[in-house]
Amino acid sequence: MVGDRPAGGTDLPARTRAAYDAVAHDYADLPRDELAGKPLDRALLAVLAEQVQRRGGGPVGDLGCGTGRVAAHLAGLGLDVVGVDLSPAMLRVARRDSPGLPLAVGTLAALPLADGVLAGALAWYSVIHTPPALLSGVCAELRRVLAGGAPEPPERTRQVYVSAVREEHR
Ligand SMILES: C[S@@+](CC[C@H](N)C(=O)[O-])C[C@H]1O[C@@H](n2cnc3c(N)ncnc32)[C@H](O)[C@@H]1O
């Protein structure tokens, strides 16, 4: 395995990037108001905000932020959010819709962030494109950028993920 590429050489990030670059404009309109109708999602995000703020605050990464709708929501909860995404076109929409939000192009497997810089991290429907064999690399990268590190996902979580995420989402 090399970086984001599984053995066999398929460049999955390039394929995923091309797909999101192609749909970025339409995607911006699809889920824009989705959180308004999802109280459980908002509750989860509120817990993240509360946990980060209770520990003194600090930057929170929205990793695979797409058009930045969740990053904007978290900023509205008082968090200091930085967004990272593979797709420059998705980030262009994010810049348009949420001017002033710090955003960077990068991959989950090699985040453009310094060691220990984040007080919290969120990967909201973004690891769905990562093949199971590459997940531990993404987790190691999360541990690297989080100030307090991060636990390994339990084996049961991996099994559920592997059976729940279908090939066409990768
Ligand atoms: C389903 S969208 C979700 C976007 C956003 N989190 C939201 O909920 O609106 C998945 C996003 O993850 C990004 N993504 C997928 N694989 C990635 C990777 N390996 N590194 C960085 N971003 C990735 C895609 O470019 C896309 O913007």
C-alpha cells in the first residue's frame, strides 16, 4: 500500500476527486439545508462542539468538508473550524458560500496539518470512499494531527464499516 493507493495501483483519490469536481456545483444545492431537518445529526455536532469547548477549545478539522456546510454549522456553534477536502471544486463552492472559513486541499491519508494541531476532528461522510485496507492509515493520520491522539477503531467498528459501505461508494 502506498499513501492513498491500495496494492494494484488504482488511484482512488484521483477518481474520487474527479467525481466530486464534476458534481460540486449541483452538490452545493442538494444538502445545503439538510441539517435543519436532522435533529440527531445536529445533536452529534453539538456534542463535538461541547467536548472541544469543555477542554479549552482550539482548531477543529472538518476533514472531507466538501462544500463546507457542516464546517459552517460548527463555526456557528462557536468552533474554530478548518476544512480539508480532496476536491478543489467542492472547496470553491465552500469559499463562495462561507467566505473566511480556512480551507485547504488535501487527503485524509496525508492531511496538510501539523502534528497535534487539532483540538477535534470530524470526517462526516468522507471516509466512505476509503477502502477498508486504507482505513488504518487514515486513523494514524487522525492520531498525528489531534492534540490528544485518537483511539484505534474497535475491530467491531471495522467489521460494520466493511459490510455497510458498498463498493460503489468508494
Ligand atoms: C459525501 S461528501 C461529504 C461532504 C461533507 N462532509 C458534507 O457532509 O457535506 C464526501 C467528501 O469527502 C471528500 N473526500 C473523499 N475522499 C477523501 C479523501 N481521501 N481525502 C479528502 N477528502 C475526501 C470528497 O471530495 C467529498 O467532498
